Amino acid sequence: MGKPFKSELQQLDNAINWSNNIDITEISNFIQRNNDNHLILVGSGGSLSICYHIATLHRGIGMQATVHTPLGLYNAKEVIKKSAIILISSSGKNSDIIQAFKVSIKNNPIDLLSVCMKIGSKLSALTPPTFSIWERDISTGKDGFLATNTLLSYYIIFSRVYQKYYRSLLKIDSRVTPSDNFLTFDYSNISSFSVLYGKWSESIAYDIESKLSEAALGNVQLCDYRNFGHGRHHWFAKRNIGSLILALITPHEQELAQKTLNSLPSNIQIVRLQTDAPNYSGSIELLIKSYYFVNQVGITRKIDPGKPGVPDFGRKLYNLQYIKTLKQDRPQYLTENEFNAISKKYDNIALHLNNEEELKKWKSNLRTYKDRINKQQFSSVIFDYDGTICNEKNRFSGPSNDIFVLLNKLLKSNIIVGFASGRGKSLKTDLRSKIEQKYWAQVIIGYYNGTDISTLGSDTSPNIKNSVNPNLAAFLESINQFDELTSTIKWKLRPNQLTIEPENHSMWNNRKLFLNDVFKSYHFDNTLKLLESCHSMDIIPKEFSKTLVVKNILQELKKSGRQGILCIGDRGDIKGNDFELLNNASALSVDKVSSLPNSCWNLLPGGLKGEEGVLYYFSRLQLVNDSFSIKI
């Protein structure tokens, strides 16, 4: 199994060139739209190293990131709901990463990205369109036992993704020289390695542990420079023979490393892997040097790290299916679908798992709500647009053809279709391109969050020529006095809506807080209301709302003696721009929900949201004359 490690090292320049030129748009978009969210990185074996590298990059721009093995992810599944997840794999087929994917989907992550170096992998095949996939066939071909070139490529690719946030050049030096002492040291009698690391070398330490352990080249202890001073040094007082300190040194911790190493007795053996390159460039240079270190250890111990051999029990361990062996936290009186739906109503359901009386009450509320939806006949459906029938990653290309097939099917059956969106002209353009013109008069649109209502057939709406609401103008004037705010946002002012978006998404969370503070400090909450979507913030006068679309359609239905409106959106939480729309007895969410028991439930299976959630609901569609029902 595997191939000579030396042959993998000969491909490093090829991997570097390929990684520097491959398209990374999908990964960049994922990081950009999730840089306000807690990020969970998941990998096994060598892939765990890149997870630590990404975590360092993410934390370095002030964001939260956590690294987990697949089993670690299962043990921390309670936080998945509040996190975006990146699954890292070389081939996308090992059982652990597949199980991690299934655990992620079941627990409804905010977002998910599958990354692997194999086009058409099992992991990518499982990933629904709601979430993202980045997969490529690496130019160096299939990796050997230690996935060396794949790992280097991942380091470069993710460093490129974050480069714009650090505003420093990515410089890669793949050269090593005989003067580096790690290339001339005799490791033949070394059986124990203590690897000391700092901020930009932590991920390298994990990779060294992985390679030395997987190739049976030695026992490895990892610790940062300060934790080494808390008892870990004692090993060298008692077991110095056959032991070695491998010091990973970047400019960030160079002085600390030097003082630490200078404090040690001269009889302790020390090997240094050092770089003068800053941040992620230093990480990549150290990674390459670590490859040559591992190769040298293998040479002196007469073990090829690329072909160490795998025992039969190792294959059994590698393929062990572990999920079914673990105790399930879900109460037995709740089905998986019931538990999923109720979990979405809680900010943290883990705090309530032992409250049987409360959970059974929620089960009763859920059944009552489902029965109401299942029994009702609807003559109209009102959709939010972005995040509901148009996924975030399709924002500029529009909804899928399947969505428009559904819309035309409903319209053909004389169902009134409504839209309540923060958008204006772009919404009309998208809908007119795929909805048959004969149905345009049957489509009611509330542009700019219900501030401008008309049919799709109207050529005069949305109207942006009217005078601007004075309160909106005053709010814009108030925020314009803060240069530190206005230099990082962009805005569009319409007669009754001010839309604000970030120039730099990495700063958006802070800017939203800034805008909220201005909004309340200057008492604009008396006359205006602030609505958040997944990519922007809309401010509109208090008298307007998406619910005005509901009232408009109710009047239309009364003309023909019909009734029943189903509302569907994605941001039904209190901060979301669909809260008012979905705060009624006949509303379904395809993402976030309110905490109220009698409105705004998300009844989708784990992993479905957005467009795919809408299609799931309407896969249970039953049309009768000029009305419909949904049996969930």
C-alpha cells in the first residue's frame, strides 16, 4: 500500500503551482458569507492538520473556529445548529467523514462546505444543492499513504482564500538546504518526540504527529511553548535518552522559543524547524520542511513513511461504523422528525432534554400545527424570495428551473402567488423571465418589504421616483456622520426603503451592531423598523410590512369567495425580515423559526433548507380545483 515518500516530495513544486492557480471561488464565497458564524472544521488523520490551519486563519481575523474529528463532531453535535461546517477529506470516501456529514446534516448547520481532491466523490454526491461543494482532481495524481501533496495544496488554497483579510503576500519557498540541522541529525535512536509549537506552527505539529504515528516512526507529544513549562518538560528529566525536542519556530513566537530552549540543559537533544516568513507563508514553509524532516527520520530508522504497511486490525479499525454504537440523546417518546422540528424552536435544546413535561407539550403543539396545515385548503401562497425560493449562492442567477415549474403549475390551477421581498426591479426581472406572461396578473408582489405592492404585470412598479420618506433620509444623515461606518458599507435609498450592505463581509457583524446602536440611540425605532436578511439590512417606515401583501391577497380572494393563504419564508426569527410574515397560523419556514408554539414551524428533514425546502413541502402538494393542500 502507498508509494515511496521520496516520489511524493518530488511532486511538491507541481502541487504548489497547481494550488496557486486553481479556482477557489466556491470556498471564498463560503468563508465570506459565514465569517460572522462559528466555524467547525472536521477532518481525520492528515486532514486534521489543514483543519487546524484554517482555524488559525479564521481566528486570526477575529472569528470563532473549532476543530473536530468526526467523533468529536458527534460529541459536540449540540453546537452544530449555530455553526457553519467545513468537511475536509482527501478522497471523500472514508467512513468517518461520511458519518460526520450525516451527523452535520441531521443537526441543521447554518451552512456546510464539502472539500475533497476527488471529482465525483461519495462525499460530494451526498451534499445537497442547499450546501456547497469544492472538489478537484489534483494535478499530482493520487496521493500515497500520507496524502502529502493534497495537504500542501489545501494549505495554499485556504491561505489564498484568507489572503485578502490579512493583506499580505503569500510567499512559498519549497527549498531546504543541507545546513538545516533537521536534515543531518541521526534519528535512529530517537523513539520519543516532543513537538513544541506556536500560533502559526500548531497545525504543522499536528501533521508531524500524524505522519510519525501513521508510519510508526516514533511516539509524539504535542504542546505549545508555555504548556511545555507545566510539567511536560519533566519527561526529559527522567526519560531523556531516546527523546528529542522538535521546536517549530515562526517569527510570531521566535523570542519565546529561544528563551524556552535556552532554559534547557545542554544534554537535551533539540532539532529546530524554523522560518522567517510571517503568518500563513511561514506555516506553508514549515509544512514543507516537516516533510523533509519526516523523510529523514524514515531514512535513519529504515522505514519509508510512504509505504509503512497496514496491519489487518488497522483496516478493521479504519472501517469501523461507530455511530450506531453510541447512545442517542433523543428522548424515546419523540420520533426523529419530531425531535428535529422541536429542536429548531429552541436556541439550545440540550438544556431542556431532561424536561419531559415540557418536551411532550411541544410534541402536542407540533401535532396540532401539522394537523392544521394538513387539513387546510389554500387558495394562495406567499413566498419570501432570497433564502426561500432563491438560495444565497444563486442570488445573482435566480431560482432553479424546478422552482419555476412549481410556480407555473400553481398559477395554472388558478392559485394566487405572492412574493414579499426586500428586492425591487431585479425581482420582477427574475420572475418575468420564467413565469408565463398570461399569469402575470395573478402574481402579487410586495417590493421593498411591502412598501410597493403591484402585480407582476405592472410596468410602473416598483416606483423609485416618489419622494424619499423623511425619516429614512434623517437616518441616512445620522450614519453618514460616522466615517468609520460609512467607509465600510454601501447603501441604496428608495422612497420607503434604505438598504445597507457591507463592503467587507469580514466586518459586517460589527457594522450591524454599529447600525443598531445608531438606530436606537437616535430613537429612529419610534418611526422606522430595521430588518435583517442573510446579506443585508433594510430599514423601512413602521407602517409598512410584508403582511400588507397578505392583506392585499385576502381582498383579491374575497372577490371570488375564496380563502386560505400559506406563507413561506426563511427568516422567521425575531431578528429576521420574515418574522411578521410567518407570525400566523398558516406559515412554514425553510430555515429559521420563531419560538412561538402556534406559528412559524420548520417541518423539513435535517439538511434541507431554501429552494430544496420549498420543493420538499410542495412535493406533498394536492391540487383541487382552484385550491391546494399540503400533506406533511
